[in-house]
Amino acid sequence: MKKLLVGIVALAGTACSNPKAPAPPAQTGLEGAWKSDGYGFVIVATGDSLQAYEVTQTTCLPSFTGLRRAATDPGTEATYESDGRVLAVSAGLDPSQKQLKSDGAASYMVLRRLPTRPAVCDRPTPDTPEGNFEVFATTWAEHYILFDEKGADWPAIVAAARANVTPATTPEQLFDIMQGMIAGLEDAHTFIVADSIKRRFRTLRGGTDRVAKSGMADFRTKDLPWILSVTDRRLTGALQKWCNDQVQYGHVDDSTGYLRILSESGYTKDGDFAAGLVAFEAALDTIFSDPALTGLVIDVRINFGGADPYGLALASRLATAEYVAYAKEARIDPADRTKWTPGQASVVRPGSRPGFKGPVVELIGPLTISAGETTTQALMGRAPKVLRIGEPTQGVFSDVLGRRMPNGWRFGLPNEVFRTADGKTFDGPGIPPDIAVPVFADRDLKAGRDPGLERAVAALRSGR
């Protein structure tokens, strides 16, 4: 799924670096401690290194580190590499602010200078059942965005769970307690990973697991090839494939193109975002140079997400005029769930590379997840309208804010919203179709039918 990344997933934007270039001298303007607006990070810059901390009002744990590389982008003050990702620091609105960007996401994080590292970071959070519970419960209280929409009374949930946590609580019992606290949210952008006891928790929105009945891991290896083959039999000729087979293109008939995007990630062997974008743009150059193309079906009914900018790149190839795809906001107040960072708009602009300005139909469904959904949102402002056919998407848009507990367990939760130009969000219920058609229903798969694709072709031929 999109952005199921740990540690630095909340740091958004795009940056590039030259790994062979020598590191420049440290800039004293970056030295010292910085606190993020939202996201719960404190970052300390010392010489050529960064040390981040995951901070709540009561806890503090070391997070990611970064080593400085040469800054190559105009306006970038410093570039760091952190666990294979590129972080870029640029100037803020005044000397007391900086902007921190990570490649592969659609916004930056605002940092504000602190006089010193917070005192809470001078008191190590203990690796005890109570200490681990405190990190988990407080992080959710300060950052989760959908308590009200999910009808969850988090203080009551925490109080009931805390009563069962004692110094004698075993790791297995603690995992069960934490899982029980969040399972009812049915939020696909939440997880717990406890490698020390070989336990994991992930979920989907209730009722949307009917396609992936045996879990996502088995679905990818067992059910997915069969489901895709049902659609493939409706196509004329073989599919062309790019980006580690995540991007596929063929024809439904002589003039109707079929573009399947299975994810917005893993486009290159090493998963590098910038190289993946180059590969994706090259694939789109080929696809949209198709001289026979008069109508296009985009299929993201199975799309596991990834990096939002890939969806923006696709939208730019289809755009006839400039429009706002969405604006990202992050929860900013630990106590007030209604307060957000200022929105950072992602704008779709027509480009000069090959594109398509004709009629487009998009196939969506409950396994259109995360960046698959932001891709869908990025197409909503296009004119002529992109007609959506299928079922509502999964309903998870935010980058996943990854966190660690003192015992090494990891967990994640959404802390952002993606708003349309008129302020609407789709977290929870997902983006609805314009025309409802069952997506990969058992009876259709057994009969070898794809009614969604059939309806899409009919819509293109009839103009609706």
C-alpha cells in the first residue's frame, strides 16, 4: 500500500542527490534543534548529520538519521541520505523556519527552530509494558485523524486498555491489547509489527476484503494472477509492460487503449523514487504515442499504492488545463483534532510530452488503495471529466506516520488529509464511482466476465 513506510514516511516532497559528489562544509544555519509542525518530530542537526526523535508530550525515542550529501537542486540548503531515501532542507518563510522534503511524496514538512532539544528527550522512555503502551496510546491520541469519523472514543479505549497493562504483562498480551484498541477502526493505513514475537496486524475497511479473502500476501501470489487473466482475455493482443510489470498497456479494440497500474512503487529494482519516475515517464511516452488511441480505460481496481507524484505525472499527460489535484494538510495540535497545517496544493499542469486529451474512463474499487486513490483524486479535476466506474475506493490517503516503541515494535497511523479544491476529503468511505458496477464479484470471475471493463467500453462508445 501506498506509503506504508516507517520512520521518515511523513517527510514529503521530492529531492535528488549525487551520491558520488563530496559533502560540502556544514552550514551553521542548520545547526541545532528543530521541531516539526505536526508529525511529532524533533530533528537535531550536528555537522554533517541529522538525528530525528519521535516525540509526544510524554515520550521521546530516537528515530531516523541522515548523512549529508551535496545539494544539487536550486534553493536547497542541504541534502541528506537516510535509509535509502533523499531528504532535502530548504529555507522557510524566515530564518527560524526550514522546509524538509523527502523524495516520493507530495509535500514538505515545516521545521521551527528550538532553543534546545526538549527535556522529554533527556528522559529515556522505558522498555516496559507501561512504557511501550504509553508511546502507542499517546501517539495515536496526538496524531490520528479519524476518531470522530470512526465513532471511536479514544480516551475511553485507552483507559480500558491501560487497566490491563502491568509490569507482568507479556509481549503477547501487550500485542493483543494494542491490536484490540485499533482493530475496530478498520483502517488500512494502520499496522503493528512485532518481529520479536512474530506477530503482525494489518486490516482493510470492513466488507472490502471480499476479493482478498485469504489476506493480502496470499492474494498477491495466488489470486491476483487469476483475476488479472479474466480481464486480459478481453483484450486484443498481449499487454506491454514497464516498471517491473507495475504499468501495463494494451487495447480493448482497435482504438480503445487499456492502461493498468498495479501500484505507484517498485518501478525499479532498488525502488529508487527518482529512477522510478524516469521509468514511468518513459513508459507514458510510449503509451501516449499510440497513433490509434481515441479512447482510454485506466484500470486501478487493484492498486496497492506508493508515491503520490507518479499519479500527478499521469494526470499531467491527460490534462487540458491547469487545476488543483489536492491539498495536503497534517494534524498539528495534539489536543485538538480540528487543527491542521496550512494546505500544500499539488497542481496538475499540461506538459509538452506525449499525452491524451480525449475521453477517459477509470475503473476503481475497494482494492484501489492509498496512492491509487490519490491518483484517482488527481484525475477528478480534469476536463473532459474522467468517468469513474466500479465501487468506492479503500478510503486511505495519508502517508503512514511510522513509529517505534522502546521494545523495537513498529506501528503506523494516518495523520494527513488530501482535500479537493472545494475542501472535500474521502478518508473512510473512499472515492465513489459515477457508475456502480460490481468489482471482481465471485460469480463474474467464475464466468470469466469483467462487467466493469464492458461498461467502460460501452461508456466510451456512447459518450456516457
